[in-house]
Amino acid sequence: MICFLKATLALLLLTVNTLFWGIPLVLVSFLKFLVPSAAVRRVIGRVLVWFAENWVAVNAWLFRVLNGEKIEVRGLEKVRPDQWYLVISNHQSWVDIPVLQTVFHKQIPFLKFFLKQQLIWVPVLGAVWWALDFPFMRRYSRDYLQKHPEKKGKDLEITRKACEKFKDFPISIINFVEGTRFTPEKHKQQQSPYQHLLKPKAGGVGFVLGSLGDRIDAILLVAIDYRPAVPTFMEFLCGKVDRIIVTIRVIPVPEELKNRNYITDADYRQALQQWINGLWEQQDNTLSRSSAGVQT
């Protein structure tokens, strides 16, 4: 009963906070379509980020009030708020998003996520994500692409166009390279070679580096480890997690992987996939050490 009341209160407060910042954010975003000046649109873009950062700040404060200081961060001292980052993280729960937003708030530029196309219909939040130019990805199944080959590469083209909008001021782009949340069933079905992770996909990273390679200062390889188990969002609001260990590694981007065409350059696709596979081996080792209680 206490858990239910706590989660209900948390949801109510999160909803009020989202409406308070989200509604004016969406209304201001329409000015981007009415103002012809690129300079003014850049100013509007910064105002939208200001709304979003305040929304995240209040959410983070609520999480701390309701659940205490449960996030343990390693490596945060190596990042800066004035640099461009591509953040690559493992993905286990919806809780990953508020955790990452809380950890990186004001530590790096505002986080922008790759989102599934269906999420644009989430009340209020879908409009907020759209106003902030979050890239919405549409994943096509192999059977669908066989019947509609003209759709091949469309999701990556959306990524490229979204990245073109990110060139005005520093941002951080996060990509869950597994493409979906980790579950034991998916891990077994994939026959993943990693103990704690699904197989990574290189497409999103390829288009970010291809479009923003000259601006990206580093990759942030982020490992999230929940104790004693991965919580649902409701369990997180109830405080049913003892510790959340977030380990951050700053990885330089090899020059040969910047500003190349992921769709047309087969050698690049292969080289990038091999590089990401190597990062994912490091990620798997980090999670193994974290699970064993070894400081990284």
C-alpha cells in the first residue's frame, strides 16, 4: 500500500512538472516555423533547451526526495558541459532515461535521444520530444523490407536529417546501440557473445559521426548496473532499487571513422561495426566487474 501511494504521488508530481514546462516549450517551438531568421531560430532553440533542462532538474530533485541518493557515478569528473558528445549506453529499462538525465544534468550539453516512431503519440511528452528535435526512428522488419525494398535505409536517413539540426550549439546525442531493451529471452534468441548485453548495431552511430564527426569531441561509453535487479519504472518510483552504479568512460573517436557515408561505404560499415564491437566488449567487462563489486 505504501509503495502504491508513493508511486502515485511521484507520478502526480512528474505529470504536473511535465505540463508546467512542457506546454510552454511546445508553444514556443512553433516560433521556429514562423521566424525566417536562422539566428533567431538558434536563440529559440536555446530557449527550448532551457525549458527542457529545468524540467529535467525538477524531475531529478523529485527522484532524490522520494528515493534518496541511490545513484553512484564513476568517471563524471572527466566530462565537460561545453563539448559535443555521443553517448552510448546499455539499455535495460525505461528507468535508464531518467537515470542518464539525472547523472548528466548540467555536466554535459542537453541529452537528445533516438526514439521509436510510436513514441511521438505519447501525450505531452511526444510533443515535447518533437519540439526539441529528437530523432524518431521507424524500424522495419526484414520481411517488410523484402516486400518494400524502397524503405531500406529510410530510418538512417531520418537520423542524418536530425543530425543536421544539431549543428548550431553543443549537444549530447545518446544512442542505445542494442536497439531494444535487454531481456534474457532476447539475449538467448540473439545468441549474443556478450554476458550482459545484446549485439550492438552501428547504423545510428555511423550517421551521427558522418554528420557531426568534426564536432563530436568524444564518445561517452556508459554502463548502467542496477542492484539488486533491473527495476520497472513503477518499482523505481517506489524505491525498490538499492543502488544504481553508472560508470562513464571517455573514448576518443578515431579520425578515420568521421565524416563518411554509412550507406554507400561498405568498408566504413565494416570498420565501424568492428570498432563498436570492441567498445561493447569493454562495456561487457565493465558490467562484469561492477556486478562483482570491483571498482572501475
